[in-house]
Amino acid sequence: MEGDVLLPKHVMEVGHGSHTGIKACFIGYADVEPAKKLRAIRHYAAGRTDWTHELDDVCLLNLIGELRTFSEYLRHECCHYKVPYFDGSRCFASALRDAQSYLQSGAWLDHVHAPQSLQSSLSLPQ
């Protein structure tokens, strides 16, 4: 599933862990520079049909700010509930690849030691 209606606390309610067969993680960009994210969105938008073309730069910057705040919340909640959070502030594509690798792997992160291949964008609880 993807979207903002599933939160780390919901993952825990359903049962996250190797004993349930449910594997979850979250992706965000809590530390992104809004102007840099705006440029990336404008550059990578999928043609004229991409919904972001409907927003002017000011509106899109406001949305990026809201999503950054939501990402900060997700990162905090993931730490609290011990659910992996991948941060794409520096490179969103890397965070997506890392999350996909994690979800497709047979391994369950122990929240202390992440595999070397996932350490670029993974935030784990202390």
C-alpha cells in the first residue's frame, strides 16, 4: 500500500514483524531543501499531464513544506514504533530503491544494524 492514510501506528496495530508476514517501511524527505525539491519536481514531472503542473511555484512550495513536516512526523513515529524509514532528502530515487530492496528481501531489519546496501537513506531508532 502507498499513501498518507497508513501510519506507523497502524502498521503496529495490524502486526509488523517476521511472525506476521507483514513488512512495512516509510519513505519521506524530512531534511529536504524546499527550493531544491521544487526544481526536482519540475524537472521530473511526467509530462503535461502530471498533477503538479496545475500548481504554481508558490503553491507547490507550500505543499512541499507540508510534506516535509509530514515526513518529520513519519520519521519520528517510525523511530517510536521501530518501523524502517527511508529518507530521500538527498536522493529520492535512492530512498525508493533502498525501500524496494528492503521490502523484496527476506531479511527483517533489527533496527540496530542495517545491511550496508541500505544504509544510505535508512533512519533507524537509536
